[in-house]
Amino acid sequence: MYERRLAEEITLPNVLRRLIRIVAALAVAFAWSSFAVARAADASSIAVIQSLVRSSMAANHLKAVIVQVRSAGADVYTGAFGESMTGVPATPDMHFRNGALAFTYMATLLLEFVDQKKVTLDTKLSTYFPAFPNAERITLRNLAQMTSGYADYVYQPETMRDVYADPFRQWSPEELTQIGITKPMEFEPGTNWGYSHTNYVILGRVLERIAGMPLADAIRKYVLEPMGLKQTGALTTPEIPQPVLHAFSSERREQLGIKSGVPFFEEATFWNPSWTTVEGAVETTDITDLTASIEAVASGKLLSPASSSAQIVPSLIGFGHTQPGCPSCRENTAEFNYGLGVIMAGGWISQSLGFAGASGIVGYLPAQKLTIAVEATNGPGAYDDKGNAGLGAVAVFHALADALAPNTLPALPH
């Protein structure tokens, strides 16, 4: 769901934008010229990164932020700010949920199977699940690229009602699939673009059948280990490996009937994320694995040139449109378009992540070989009277991108 919200909320508030311009101008005056030439961190560039993060934290009421900046594969800065819990400072080695980055891994796994001649992007869903509606008209590419037309199970009233009523409930892939495929199609397959978690739950189940093993094992064998990821993995319970970045939320305020003005801020770290995607792809990670992941995808490390191009070269620009009854439907533009499990924002290859009081984003800018990864948790002030909050990590990411690579991350259309 954070990918969809990214498209809606990635533009910074005007006040924060003015603040960033001021700080970024100062940064350019004394730090970034040497940064661009030397490709190495120095005291002044580190000070600018820290200043930008702290300003964004204050403006967006964030409790903790972990950030990593890399240039040409070399670490420029890795640091943590704020507290994980009261009296417990956040640290760069803390683990958190990786959200929709799992979609990136699943799309990469699909393309590896394409390279191995086990399947093609045009293989019909009916090959694996013939009873699903329109399965004979939907391809694996449609699933991976969000053009199938299946409704998003996440945004159905019964899903969110039940998630908030019991945030520790274990959901099965079959339950999630059933919700999505029994709703009316949002559009005819291949005729529009609309973000839907249902696509990747179904795709994950297909990948299991192609691999002949549990999805978690296939992702580990074919994606995580070849990428060299040491801190990323799937768990069958809501556990997060130590050390843990704790998260807190007010999003159940309305569900629990807590009135505006009454303080409400609850621990959400170990809420069950099984409803967010297919079993076997519900993963945890750390900030270093985020940067390693997007760099591997951007370089096509695991794929043939053709498959890498299919994943990260924009192919949907000009495709898609808004339509009644499909709130996620939109046109793909040069400023925002969807590849196979990745978001292209301007010149950046990116992905968003987050769950229950936390948000994150990681992006790679090929033109400058620049990588930025951010994970953030909300403080009480991040929530409005109804328990809604923006994506704090996106604000931090924008602040850093605007300073390190000005004019490369355009505001996305609403």
C-alpha cells in the first residue's frame, strides 16, 4: 500500500520545501562541489546530511530515522537519529519490515525464471490457476506490472475493518486472493494501470509452482543470496530479528472509537503483517540491505540485459488513465511510472516500504550512481485527529535527493 500512497503523497509541504532550498543552497556553497568530485564523505557533507534529516524529522514529527547514502558503490554516510523506544536510541543496524520491496524481489525472481526458459512474461495465469476470473486473459506481465484489473484486496472495507479490529490476526494467501478476485474487475485486463496488492499475492503463488518449492526458499535461493543480502529474510511469525526498530501508531483511533483530543499512541512493532502480501514474501531487513537491493536491481546483477530492461526501463509512459470506481487508476508519466516491481520517479529507480507506524523508501539514480535509503517511524504529532499520517520517510528522502542531486526527483502528479 505504500507504493500507492507514495504516488499520492511524495510532494513535500511548501514550508518544508522552502526550508530544504535554504539548507541545500548552503550545502552547495561549501560541501557538494567537493562531494561530487571526490565521491567521498567529509565532515561538511556529513553535517549537511545530518542537518537535512533533523529538519525533516522536526517538520514531519518523526520519532526515529535511519539513513544511508552511497555514491558509486561507496558508503558516504550511514546513521540513525531519534529513539526506537523511550530511552533507546535508534541505531543503523536495527531491523524493520521491508514492505513492497518484496514485490521487487518477486518480479526479479519471475524474470530469472524467464531467463531460465521456465516461463515467459506472456504466459497466461490460466496455466497455473485456471479457475481465477479472466485467468485466460491475464498474463504474468499483467500481474507484475499492475495491469491485470484485479481489485486491491487491501482497500476493501472488510479487510481494513478486520485488520484494525485484530492487528495480530494471521491471514492466508488464499483468503487475500479470494477477497481480490471476487470483487468486480476494476478494468479489462491490459487496458489500464492500477496498483493492487492482489496482483503480487497471486504472482507469489505462481512463482511457488514454477520454483517447485516454498516462495520464501525460492526468493532466498535465487534473489537474496545472489544479491549478497545478509539481513533480509522471511519469517512465518510477526517476529523481527534483534536489534529491532520499534514503531508506534495512532491509526486505529477511529476503529476503537477514541475521540479527537484524547491521547492515543500504541506500540505497533509486532502487529501481524501477513495481510500485506503473500506468505513467504513478508520480510524484514536493514538499511544496508535496502541499498544493496536497489543497486543490484538497477545494475541488472541477476538478470540478462533483456530481462533487466523489462524491469527498469520505462515502458508504460502514456499508458493508463483515471476512471470512476478505480481510485488507484492513473496515467504513467515520465515523472512517475511503474516497471516490474519498481517505481521510476524521474531518473530514479525506487521502491517504497513500510507498515504500521513506519515508512521507508530506497532509490538509485543511475546518472549519478547515487543511492539513498531511508526508514522512519512516526511520533505522536505525525497523526491527525482521525489517526492518519503521511509518509515521513519520503520527506526525508526528498530533502536528501534535492540537496545531493537537485532537480532529479520531480513532484509526482496527484
